[in-house]
Amino acid sequence: MSSFPSQPPVRPVQLAIAGLSSYVAEPTPIAEWAASFQVPDRKDPSKFLDGPMVEKVLGVRSKSWAPEVFQNQEVVTQVAREALANAQISARQVDAVLVVTCSPYQVLLDQDAFYFLKSLQIPDSVVPIQLGAGCAGMARAMQLATQLSAENILIVAYSLSSLYTQTSLYKQNPVHPLGRSLWMSSALFSDGASAVLLRKTGYRGGLAFYSRDSLAFGTEGGFDDPLIHYMGGGALNPPGQAKSEELSCFGMAGDRVKEYYMKGMMLNHQTLLQNRPDYLTAVQKIYTHQASPVLTNGFLNHLIESCAIPRSKFGVNVETYGNLVSTSTVKLLHDDMASGLVQTGDEICISVVGAGPERGAFITRLA
């Protein structure tokens, strides 16, 4: 039994969402993706997995997959511009920027953040903060945002999955310890970009919390698996050295991902209940990370049945777009705003878990 607290401390959120934007590609049917990618069939290497088999294994019917589009950094820049326009503020009014990605265009010295701030014409006095975060990136970004004195905070998140995983290394890899299942990363993870402008307003009802779960995972000892294993390309396995390329792949530790997602999401729910007992009914919508159809629907079904909450309270898009990483929840919120399901003044909740491992949730309001 761990001596550490079972629940992370909660911080007040005095930031409201003043502007938001997202972009994903038109969904590519999983059969079309499978025909193009050609995943070798383990039972018969002369054949490839077809769409029905990939869908049976992962549950995704289609995905956002557009390397020819997302190879242009301007796609992400434009999403950020649209968030600023929606917030009706200029780039010169932004005084903090958080860039969230696990698949940057350039890997060193936070060059992505420097590029975006320059393209957006954000003042040189604004310090670029780039977070190397995956599926729980929005929770990490919000937790950090609550600790800043800035008035207008821009969060830019994006996933370039197709650019990273379309290589042959994800089909057959004899070096990576998760080599036989690497194709699942390519099939599940998708391309997407999103941006949120947080503004300090008179709102005082929000909350946020965050945990790495490395010292304690609920009442148990710390969680010891990073969930995503990407061991090449750094100082331990430098580029150009033997095995570096084969180790530079996103490998999912499947059983540990399931374990962490289900318990982590439940711990998030318990912390939310502990601090906002009415949150399930008080907020307009609840957006959970879209890890996979099985995990997402499994957790939501449990919550719906045990708490008697209507399914309309939640959003699901993983079956259509795949795992959009940090953009998954923002895309759900953006779509609901566009359709009028959430409006100015509504409170919303975002609850996520991801590689690291890390997890967290927050409640805020649409300004």
C-alpha cells in the first residue's frame, strides 16, 4: 500500500474557453487504408490484412489519414489562427503559448513552437512552451495554464501520425520489442490539429487536476510502464547508429494500455465526484479521450449504467476518425459547438489518460 495520496490535488480553474478550432482529414475507410498500407498477415506472410480484419481487431471503421496535407505546417498554423479569430483577439494579445505534440515536425530545440509563434506573429517576448505529450496532453496543458499569470493562453495540439507511421518499419520490425504489433499504431493513430484560446474572465467555478501516477496509482504502487515505447532517435540510440531507426517507432503496450486507461479514467471520475459531486449533471457535455472503440465504449458504458447518465452526455468519434491523440476531445467539443449542443455559458468537462503515463481532467466554461 502506498503512503502517497490516492487522489491528486485539485486546482481552481479561472480560465474559460474563448476560442476553439480543429481540423481533421475526411475519414479514410479502414478497408482503403489497409489496402494501401498492406499489413502482412502473420498466419500467411504472402497475404495482407484486409479492412474487415483490421476493423475486427481495432474497431475503427475509418480514420483521419492525410500525410500529403499534414506535411505542411501551415495546416496547424491556420487552425491556431482560427481559434484566435473565434476568440476575437489578435496575436499580439496572446501572452502564453503551449504547443502539445508527440510527433513534432522537427525534433530538437522546440523548433515547432518557434515556427508557429513566428508564423502567427506572436510577440517575441512570449516564451514558447512545447510539451512532448500524447493523449493526455490537454490535461497537462490545462494544469500548467492554471499556474500561469497570463490573460490569454493559446494551446496548439496536433498529431502527425501518418507522417511517422507510414514507413515499412511498422509492418515488419525484428528489432523493436513490440515489433509484431507496431502496425496497430499505424492503424489506430490518426492525423489531427486543434487549438484552444483560454482567457481569464469572471468565471470561478472550474477545476483541474493532473497525475503522473509514477509514485502511486490510486491506492497501489506507481505505474511503471510508459504505455508507448519509442526508444530510438535520442542520446541512448542516436540517429544514424545501429538499430536506432528500428527503435524509432510508436509501440503500444496493449495490455498495460488497457489496464491504465480503465483504472485511470475511473480515478479521474472519482476525483471529479469528490470535488464536484454534481458534475455528471451540472456540465453540459463530458469528453473522454478516444483511445480505441473498445476502451472508450467500455468505460462509457460502465459510467452510463452505474450512474444512470444518458449516452447523449458523452461524445464518441474514435470509430470514425481513429485516435486523434490530444485533438480527440477538442474535436468532439468543436463539433458540438458547431451543431449548437454546447453554447456560450455552458460548462464542459474533459477527462483524459495517455502515455507517460499521465492523466487528468478539468471543468471549464465556454466564454
